[in-house]
Amino acid sequence: MPAPASNDELTDVILKSGVVDEARLRAYVAKLNPPPATPDQLSGLMIRDGILTHFQAEQLLQGKWKRFFIGKYKVLEKLGVGGMGQVFLCEHKLMKRRVAVKVLPAAKAKEQAALERFYREARAVAAVDHPNIVHAYDIDDDNGLHFLVMEFVDGSNLHDMVRKHGPMEVLRACHYIYGSAVGLQHAAEKGLLHRDIKPANILVDRAGVVKILDLGLARFFDPDEDDMLTKKFDESVLGTADYLAPEQALDSHDIDIRADIYGLGGTFYYILTGSPPFAEGTIAQKLLWHQTKEPKPVRDIRPDVPPEIAAIIAKLMAKSPADRFQTPGELMTALAPWVRTPIGPPPTAEMPQFSVAAVGPPRTGGSGAPLQTGPPATQPTAYTPPAYTPAPAPAALAPLPAMWEPFAADTLTGGTQSDTRPDRAADDDDALRDDRPARRRRGGSRTAVRTPPPRKKKKKGVGAWLYILAGVALLAGVVVALLVLKPWEKGPTGPDKPVPPVAAGGTWYVSAAGTGPNPATTRKTLADAVKYARAGETIVLLDDRIEGPAVIIPQSAKNLRIEAGNAAKSVVWSFKPDGPSPANGVLDLRSAIGVTVEGVTIEVNGLIDHGVHVSGFSDGVTLDRVTVKAAKATGFRLYNIEAKAKALRMTGCRVTATPTAVALTTSGSLANKNITIDGCRFDAVETALRVDGPAENVTFRNNRVFNVARGVRWTTAAPAGDRVLVTVARNTFHSVREAGIKLDAELDGGKQELVVSGNFFAATAALAVGPPAGVKAADNGMDAASKEGSLPLKAFVVSDFAFPGLNPNEDATFLRPGGRLSAVGPTKTTVGAE
């Protein structure tokens, strides 16, 4: 429609857009005295007073009122334009959370390569969870408009910061490159390659936290990942010419993490000099010069740059990948001396300025305090774990009813079901149907009986009429009682709580104050929300901290999702028992199907044996970023999980101050099957993974184990001939007092295998002890302080490798040397089962 020529026309356009509530808009305009003379003046006042954002006003003044909503999100401002589309600052319509939404242009959506790469970006970002990498929350399409919902980082990218304010101080540049390396190291350990590292793809927020974004060119190089999009569409070169590694210009498909390291070197060069390595020339010339020509030395442009830093940049940008740092971790080690001195947050002038309506109310959570991007100023001599008193291990854990639990309420008497069961009434109703004879005697078997001939009706006597009158009086009393008591208004939690409607959009909210986007679907406790939630719905925890008793997730709650309201911050759940509990853990999942729990820290406080308990035929269960602290016996107890191909997956979880982090326990002939524990942390525990009995297709990979007695312990032999396969791959074991791998029982060596490959052991008393039958080992490494043990693991010694720190919260504590050990290293060794 045409641009509004009057204030009334502008008001009409705003109402059509839906960006402002009608009552609020009309009340605001009515209070303006004197009223503005033109639509431009009115829009300026509305920006000043937080009614409209700059972007909204700009579009509305042109008569554009469509597409201010993308799915569940209201568009606030335009943040920028990337290679794969535009990025907008948006607000969730119900939760009022600010997010960044990347929209794929409609024209691009018609291109199969662009559309598939856009969805691959979402999978790539979702695969990593790290404070130095931008989080991805959701991907969806709205009437053909495809979009990715990401964490909104309130900050600027390195390119804009240098372009507007000039080259950075050396110390500050070192911190930002170090933080970028931390994020890249985590992505590399997850098997992820970025392929477009450049200053514009590295953000720094107001607290100084570095975050890598835009994984639109990322590629999984996991051998099991059937993703050949770039080859499928014959795109031989992907990336940005100013920062492209020489080998990437020749073939974007046969590269490794060292190509990203080259891009980080070019970024380091840029933020120190204010210019890319080759600022002049065409794209073709730049690609050629990256392969054949050395850039102008950094010290020729900035003489104040120390020679050691110039040498680091030169090594980052070496023409041959073999001459560069082999992993981001090696770069972190090299920069460690330069980042011991902390730096403050970036100047306010370098940060973006948003309108009042875009900023919104003060946010909680988010980046919080500045993240320490380097090792501490003084190195600790040893890490002191939180104090706890380990409970003695129980002699035998009581067997659970597992898959029979749904029928535990049935009453059995004398071999026959009690007549009080609900299905008995249904059978009685069936007997009243006209098309079948009466066929049952109370308490006996169903036997057809011959229908007697009809008899003549008798007149009712006085006694019969008295019975009828008594029945009428009884019925009247029941009706009166119902009208007075109104039991239909009583919910499951008491007479004061009405039964709420079905959750709008399938979402329930938990807030101790009872305040949520929808009061009708907001509960004060998680236990109460679980009572109401139906299959396929979501429970959002709005508070940063909750308290309450144990929660049982029943089998009926299929595809239930429990998540933190702020995806960037974990909700702390402090366990407070309200009496004897039937639950086996603070969170008890029983034969769960498709249940997801994300972003929860459970403080058990030593009050119950297990933090999370999963049992029975559970299938498709995901535990993502779930932390358990100070459980009496076990952080995660997995009991008789015998289901389909993807029974249970743990990612980014953590256990601390608990005797056993993860226990796989079985009873009878059942086994734990199809379980993946990936990218988790276990510290200050006795045993990281304990396997009690049969286990099949269990994978323990990419985990970080620190300050433990045993890494992986096999306690109970599986019956001979039973299939057993446990893979321990690409983990880092640090400060292990007894043994990295301990076998108390022997595998039969036939169908039973324990695969140990690509692990790195540091400060480990013994790599492995126990009988060797069934153990297969390859490509494991250890530092000079570790000992092999009675069970050889074919480990090679890395004598020149040193850890920058000893702190389970620091990524540097878990650095791995390059070469054969690294799944993303120069030899591209692939280890373990994926």
C-alpha cells in the first residue's frame, strides 16, 4: 500500500501490521499533546518512547505492514545480511525472549543446494554446546519462509570493531583469538569443520565473551555422515577469499581443521593491522596469492607487536598444513603466556546501539559475568574438588518392576481380578446389549445360559413401592451432593485448583510465583506440570532456580519435552523431598518414549541415591546439558534399557561430587542397549562409567574425565554367548588414581568386545588393568606421567605435551595432542563406533 500521508493513516498501517496492541497504540496517541504534525514526527516519538523500533518505523513509513512476524517471533530490528540470508532481532510472542533469526531468502529456497545447506547449518550448530559458539534453538518454515532461530549476542563482530575503531591492542587481540580457539577446539572435538573463519564471523559481546557464529559452510566429516552436498552440487570452492586456506581454494571438500586455523591466522592479522593479509587484487588474485605469496609481515605494519606473536601468526598462516598448529588446542597453549593478564569488557562505543523497543526489559541470564578466556594468572598446583562424604555402595540394588510398573495398581485376589476394576463395569455394560445372551455369574466363568420363557408381569405390592421410593430418595440425595460439592471443579491437586484448559501450543510453564505468559497453563512446580502435560507437549522452566520433590515421568508421557526458559542458562533444581518418595531418582523416567530433558542442573544434596534414573523399554530419550551434583550413589542410573536403535543419548551432561557418574545396571537376562554418552564431563567421582552386566551398542566418546579413581569399570560378566559391544573412544582421562579402564570380570572374547581407541590419558596411574580377552585397542596415547598397566592398550607416549592448567571448568585442562590421537588431526584417523 502507499506510504501513509497522515498520522491516522500511519496508525492504520501499524494496526494492520500487528506490532503494537491496539489499546496501547490508541492510548499512546491520545496522550500526545500537541499531536505531531507529520507521520515522520509521530514515528520519531514512538521510537523515542519504546513503541516502535527503527526498523519497524522505517518499514511502516513506506506502507509496508506484512511479514513483521516469522512464525512465533515478532521482528524488531535488522541485524545484518549474511551469505545465506538476512538476520533479524526478534522476540518470542509468548516468552518475550530476544533471539536472532536468520531467514533464507525466498529465491534461495528454490535452489536445492542452498535450502539443504541452510538446514545443514542448523544441524551443525545444534551439534555443539559451548559458551564460545552461538547456540541454535530452532529451525522451521512459515509458509515457505525458512528460518533458523539462534542465540542473540548483544555485541559486535571483529570486522566491524576494527573497521570503525582501528586495530586492537596486542593483549586484547590475543584474548579474542584465544577465545575463538577454545570454541573451535570444542567444535573440532565434535567432528565439526567451520570452513569460513573470518573477523565477521567472530562476535564479542558486552561482557567480553567471544562467540563463533555462522556455520553455514560447515561440514561433518564423520565417516558415517552421509552428507555430500558440496560435491553433489559441484561447488568446488566455499569460503571467503580474504581468509581462505591455500588447500581450501583448490578443493573445499578434502580439508581438515587446519584450514580453520589458517582463517584464524588471517583474522589475527586483520585485528592487529586493520587489513586482511592481501587487501588489494581481484578474488582470483587473492586465491592465488594465498597459495604462492607471503603477506606483508605484521611487524612491518605494527612494530609494537612482539616477535613471538608475529611468529604465532606466521605459523597459523603457513602455506603447508603440516607447518601450522595442528589443532586449536596447540594454539591455545602457544597463547597461554599472553592471556594470563585479564582484560576488561570492550568499550561501550564499540557495541551496537538499539532503540528502546528493541532492548526491552532488563534480561536475566545470557552471558552474565565475563568469561575467563585464558588460564588463570597463577596456575593452581592441583584442583580441590567439592567436599562430599561418599555413601557405601549398596550390596545389591533392589530390582525394579521395569516394564510391569504400569500394572502395579491391579489387585489380584485368589487368582481372579477384583470386581472393583474399571474394566469390570465395561464388561457388565456389554452384557446388557440386546444382541447377546446373559453370560456371566458373579465370580465364575463366562458360560452361556438358556434364556427362560417369559413370565407374566405381577402387580407391584407395597414393599416394591417402598423400594422404589427409597431409590428415588437416594438418587435425589446424590444429585444434591453433587450440586453442593461440585467435584467437576476440583483438579488433581486439590479443591482450590480448577482443571486448566489444554496448553496453548502444547506448552506448559513452571514458575514458583505462578507468573507466566499464560496463567491458565502455568504451574508452580515441575511435578504439578508433569501431571497436566500430555504426550507431545513441552514444559518450560521460567525460573533460574526451582525447588521441589522427585518427579516421575510415566510411560504415557510420550515425546514430552522439559527445557529451560533461557536456553543459554541452566535451571538449577534443588531437590527437596516432601516425605518418602516412590521415585528411584530426583528425575525418574519409566519406559519413556521420546522424552527430552534439556538445560537442568540437579542439586541432589546427598538426599537420594540417584540424580536421574531411566528404566525399562525407554526409546528415543535425550538428556542434553543435564548436570547432577552430590548424589548419594549415582548421577545417571540406566536400568534395563533394552529398546530400539536409539534408546538413550546423553550430550553435554556433567556429574560431580558423586561416587559413580553413570551406571549401566541390569537384572535377569535383560541388557542395556543402544546408549550413547557423548561430550560429557565427569569430575570428582570415583567411577565415570560403570557397566554391570550385559551391554550392547554402548558408546562412550568425546567425554572429559578428571580427578577420578577409575574412568571406565566393567564389574559383572555377561552370560557367555551374549552379544556385548562397548566402545570407549576419543575421551580425555586426566588425573586418574587407579586405572583408566578396569575390568573386574572377563569378556568371553567371542561376541563380547570392549573397543578402546583414540583416547588420551594424562596423569593416570594405570591405563588399563584386568583380563585382556575381548579388549581391542588402537591409537591411544598417554603423557609421560602415565603408566600402561597390566592390560596393554598399545598407547604411544607424548613426551613433549604439557597442560596449561588443572581445572575441570577450563577447556585447556582437557587439551589433546594432535596426530593419531585427534579424530580431526592431520592423519584424519577415524576411531571407534559412531
